[in-house]
Amino acid sequence: MRRRTDAARFANASGCRAAPAEVDAALWLRVDSYSLLQALVYLAGRLAGEYEVKLVQLRLARAEGRARLDLVWSGPAMSTETVIGWKNGRRARRSGTGPLTMRDVVAEASCAKGGTWTC
């Protein structure tokens, strides 16, 4: 039941549906789940609004000894400038202390969990 609620919230917030793709059940991500979810909703919303993407998929797989989370969609290719702009785009921060970018989410995950994150 909770999965349906979470999926509906994601769809309402982003404008598109989310579904799992390939998921390695043996892998776990140690992250600030709130910030990660906000980042995924932000990206899915941009994809829905600017590229009319209706479905995004999340893929979790092992890559070079680490877990790798991919956001996957079908549609037109994005320019490098668009990707950089979205990574640096400011969104509201949960604590209200200032704007948060995709780079901020990745940096916080790397520092807090002692891992290596890229975006």
C-alpha cells in the first residue's frame, strides 16, 4: 500500500510516473533519502515539463565495486549545457537555510556517508 502512495506522491510532485528498472536487491544506498527524493522529483519534473517525459525508471546496479543509481527515460537527447544547468539549478532546501543544487545533494551524500558520489 505504501508503494502506491509514494508513487502517487512522486507523480503528483514531478508530473511523471516512476518505476523500477533493473534493481540489484543486494545493494543499499546510505543517503539522506529526503534530499535524494527531492532531487529525483526535481529532475523528473524538469524532464516532464521540458521534454514531455511521462515515465522515468530507477536503475540500481553494481559498478566498479560501488552502487550506481541511474535515472532512465526515453526521449530526446539533452545538451551538455542543459545537464549542467539542471545540476546547478537551485531548489528550496528542507531546512530553509538556503537553496540546494544537485551538486549540493551529491556533496552532502559524499561527506556524510564517506563515499564517492558523482552526478
